[in-house]
Amino acid sequence: MSAAIGASATRSQFERSSVQEYAREVRRHLPADVFRPVPVRAAWLPLHLTMIAGLNAYVVAAAPPWYVSVCLAVLAGHSWVCLAFLAHETLHHAVVRSRPLERLIGYCGLGIFCLSPTLWTAWHNQAHHGGAGDPDVDPDGFGTLRTWRTSAADRAVERLSPGSGLARSALFAFITFSAHSLVVLLSLSHRGGYYRRISRLVVYAETAGMAGFWLAVMLLAGAWNFLFIYVIPVIVANAVAIAYIATNHFLNSLTAVNDPLVNSLSVRNPSWLEHLHLHFGYHVEHHVFPGVSGRHAPLIRDVLVSLYGERYLSLPHSQALQLLYTRPKLHATYDTLIDPRTMAVYRTLAPGALTMDAVGSTET
């Protein structure tokens, strides 16, 4: 590895501000009601559940042609992922004050993935938000060239990643959230010590209850109907969720100091879609204030841009996805990504350098 690349890694570790520093400064420019729950957001729950139930009932009762059932399953899958966005916001305590209602929304929103809300809070709220961008702490990274060389699991995951250039990476968007949830349940939860903070029994019971629910649905509706009630919807829900999640951090620098203006990216969509998806693409804003409803994310963005200018990283969603599928995901250093097959090295996203230019190659 070149001396220049090594120096880049050192700078990334120390020339950073912390999320707490940003939060203190930005909070001074925001009205107090931004930090209160927004219970009206819970109205999305009955809306999407009614749509899902209606679509599924029609598929079972009317037995329409398969291509009609596929279209209805896609719509149901989109409603499921919208519920997942609602669950994400709710489990950050940004929607309702009632813990039972919060838990209900969590079950409904994460149920399509058979993901325990209790596990999610330890994984996402605590481990990810607490250590975002830290390759030794963050459970959601692809790893580094060093871990790729020593870990068969990291090599297998990297081969599936967009930007690897391998055919199997075409599956990435359609299975990854469900697959990673299973990895967290079976492995990362133990390695990360999550069960020192949460009940293992509760996590297993919630997971088993969700899996049992879908098994019952399959037995009652039949395997053919289950294809349209669950299989296609969960594929769609994975794809939409990953279209956001994979652009949140995978193009950014790693950080030993949790700096969301360095390790996170916000993506921009048409305003109607941002409202429908509960402003889930405003990810820098979310990492500065995880407990604030996405309803206030545009206002937080305006303050961030006013205070920090081009340090705030944001791209059109389509451009971020293009970069996602044309750049490798392993980090060679804190500020570079590397293709382990060609050893081509690319810069991560940075202020004034949103094109992620190639910077050459490094030795094996």
C-alpha cells in the first residue's frame, strides 16, 4: 500500500467532528417543536395495512391472472416497505409516546422481514448509530481489504455486493435486508454483545412469532397464493429498502470519530416520493438527530447546508445508485474504496469530489 494512501487513512481518523458537536450547533437554529413526536405519522399504519389486506384478499378470492397478481404483489411490497420506514422512525421514538403502540408499529413494519423490533433497536439504534463508519464497530459495513483477506464470510458478502462486477451481485438488492437481518440474529448479535442490553428470549420469541405467522399464511392460502402474498412482496420490500440503505454509507469514508457529514449521504427524490417514503433518504439529518421525525428533515437539511456548506453530502438518488453499482465496496483506507480483483482504487465521497474518481491501484 502506498505511503499516500496510508496518510489518507490517518487524516480521516483525526480530522473529524463528532455527531454530538453537530447536534449542539444545529439545535440552536431549530424550533423546539422539531424535537417532539409527530403522532399523525402513525396514520400511515392503517392506510398501508388496509391496502395490503385488500390486495391479498383479492388475489386469494378472485384468483386473477398471474400477471395481475404480480402487479398487485408489487403494490403490496411497496406498502410493506413504507411500513418499514414508519417502523424505523417509530422505534427511534419520533412518532408516538406510547410504548405498546410503538411496539405494534414495529411488529407491523418489520414483520415482512421476520425482524424482531427488540433486535432492531440494539442493532440499528445502538450499534449502528453509536458506531457509524467505524470498521470495528458498525455492523452494517462491507469491511476492509484487510478483513476481506482474512475472512471467508467477508469475501462471500463482497462478491454479492453491487460494484463487484460479478453476476451474482444482481441479487443484492432483492435479498440483502432479509439476509443481513438473519446474519445479525445468528452471528453479529452475539459478537456485538447485544444480549447484554436486550433479552435473547424476547428476540427469539418475536422472530419465531413472525416466522410462524407467515407459515400459517402459507398453509391457509396455499403455496401459489403465498407467492403473491409474501414472496414477491418481500423481494420488492428488500429492493426499495436497499435502494436507500446501500446509499446511506457504502460510498462514504470510514470514520473513527462518528462524523455524519463524512460517513453519511442524503439522497434526493421527487418531493411526492420523499413524502410517501417518510423522508427516509435524508440520512445525514437522521444521523445528526435520530430521534427527530423525518417530517422535519428538510428543515434540518437547510440548517446543515447553511452552517456547513459543501461539507453536507447529498446526491440525486439515481446518481447515488449509479455510483453504487460502478464502484467497489471494500475500503482500502478510510478514504478509498478498492476492487480486490483488479486492485483499482477509488476515492470515497467527499466535499467537492462527488464523482468518486479513480486514484490508481495498489499492490496486493
